[in-house]
Amino acid sequence: MQLEVLQRKENPLLKRVEVTFKATHKAEPTPTRDALRAFLAKELKATKDIVVIDYQASTFGRYETVGAAKVYKTKEEALAVERKHILVRNKLIEPEVKEKEAPKPEKPAPVPRAEKAERPAAPPKAEAPKAEAKPEAKPEKGAPKEEKKPATKDEKKPAEKKEEKKEEKKAEKKPEGKKKEAK
């Protein structure tokens, strides 16, 4: 692997040297961040622990890796200035491992709204097994519908009230000329 320093800039305020580089690696895989740090340290006459690589990128089909690095005066200055995730990538500090919390009890699944509207039905009654039932004959379209006795308000269930309202709306929407009266 060959390493070429493309640009070198002194930054006295942050006590570091900022470098852009190009590494040529024919017949080799893309070098690791650790290997690049070692080569940069050797090239810039510094120790590996004060070299921080910001980024490295290689292009598909080429044998080149381009990147940027910073060389600090001391490791303490690097730790004070650099962001934590960059320090972790360069293995200058260990990643913080979050402690696992105790598992929280799971909440019961929400009940769909359609089931909430209905009242719980009485427990099913024990029924004798039925023989195969024949399908009921469907009433013909021309046959008049049987009218139910109107129940008192106390006897009506919410489901029946809804059906009754739907029927009233249908009756209101039909023009009077088309209404058929059952006789």
C-alpha cells in the first residue's frame, strides 16, 4: 500500500494538523481504519494514538481510498476536541454500553372498536348437534316484507335502534311515486 498526503494544514488553535490523503492499494482489499492510522502515523512521524481519521472512502472498481485525518499534539487534546463517535471508530475510547432495563410488562392488545360497541352477549347455550340444514329459500324480490311489531322504547336494543333509523332514512330517500305499499 502506498500513502500520499494531498494536503496538509496546521491548525494552532486546536493544536492539530489536518491532512487529506490518498492510499493506493493494488491487489489488496480496502485498508482498514486501523491500518490507515498506522500508515499515517508513520508518514507524519507521530504515534498511532494521536491520529484520528475523520472519514475514508473507496470507489468501486478502483484501487484508491481517499480520506481526511487529524494529527493532535497529545491524546488528551484529541479526546477533548473530537466527537465521541469518531473516537469510538478510531478505537481511542471504548463505546458506552447502556444497561438493559428490566422488561416492562406488555400492555393488553387494544380491542377493535366494532367489538367495543357491542355489549357482551350471554354465554352460548348448549345446543344439540344439528343435522345438515338445508339453505333457506330466499324471499323473492316482488314479495312484500313482513312488518315487525313496533317495540316499546324500553324493549329496543341499540342494534335494533340503528336498523330502525336506517330503514327510516331509506324510506325518506325514496320518491313517493316509487313507494310500494304492502297489502
